Amino acid sequence: MSRARSIFRVVFFLLAVLLLVDINRKTNDKAGSIAEFKFKMIEKLRTDSLNSKHKLDFLVKETTKFMDDATHVRKGIHYLMALLALGVLIELGFLILKKRNNG
């Protein structure tokens, strides 16, 4: 059982590292923080000579692109949390089996 537990831990660790690398890869360096995004959008809207309808369309389009980037990161974090929950459940299973075999 110790061997199976060790194998599980190695696989779990590798999957967690892969998910973290994937989350890091999915983050868009150009997007910056939310505050930077808001500041850039306000400056762009203030300096453009577009009418109100075009400014609103531009704002919606840029915000949608920003939110799409955030959605990919959120999914990666959800997968990582699910992996952590699965790891805890399997460790509890190993603990129960160990107590049952010893007792």
C-alpha cells in the first residue's frame, strides 16, 4: 500500500505542476491588472472622436476580450481545486485502509 500511495503522490504532484504551468501560460501578459485595463479604456474612450454608440460598442468588445482571458484562468483554477479535492479524498481513503488493516 505504501508503494501505491507513493505513486499516487508523484502523479498528483506532476498533475498539479502541469495545471499550474497551464494556468500561467493562459494568463495574458498584455491584459495587465483590472485597474490598468480600466485606466486604458477610460483614456481610449476620452481621447477618441467616436460618437457615444461607437464608444459603447468599443468598450463592450474590449471588455469581452478581457473577460475571455479571465475565464480560461478561472477554469484552470477550478481544475486545480478539483485535483486538490480528489487528492484529499484519496489520502483519506489510504488512511482508512491503513487503520482497517492495523485494527
